[in-house]
Amino acid sequence: MRKLEEIFELLDGIIPATAEKTIMFCEVEKTSYEIYYYSFYEGELIKHSSEIIDSGELDPSAIENGFGKIADFIRNSDSYNSGLRNVITIKVEGTTEKVETKHYDKSVGLYKIKKDWKLTHIS
């Protein structure tokens, strides 16, 4: 089992180096995952990872492969619980890196989890 804090080594080429701060949402279960992020730029411009891909700033296949590696890493980490929804928040701001884990019962809807996450971390 790997420590979740080691996940930062997987972020090169997945998040924009030009962003002042990036906050990533990772919801990982046994056979599925959803990962995306918001990057913050000078002047309070915020971009969703899909906008960054669409703009050509980063390679879409590198991001897709990277997200898959992140999901696999989380599944093999000491923080993963296969019986619950695993929500991992990854924050990178300059040289500061932080990871946060929350677990939810599978009866809790993903829409509610994502809405609450966005209110807490983005708004």
C-alpha cells in the first residue's frame, strides 16, 4: 500500500504549470472513477479541466491516461475503502501540495457530493 501523499508525482503533464493554484476532485470506486480539476490563474480566472483540454493547453490523451493512473493509485493507497465512495481532493498551490480524503456511503448521491465539494473548495 502506498501513502496517498505520494500521488503528487503523477501530476506532471496533467495540471497546467502556468496556474497559480489547482484543486482536483477525485471520486474513485472499485470499477469507476470521476476526476476533474479547476485551475486558478492571475486575475481570478478559473478554468475547468475540460476547458484546458479544449483550448489545447495540455494533451488530452496525457490527461486521460494520467487520470486513470491517479484512480489506480488511489485504489492501491492506504486511504482507499472499497465499500464506500472515496473522494480525494488534491490541492497544488505553488510549491505547497495537500491531499484530503473523505469517505461517503454509496447511498449518498454523487451530485450532492460534487455540489458540496464545489461549494467548499471553489466558491
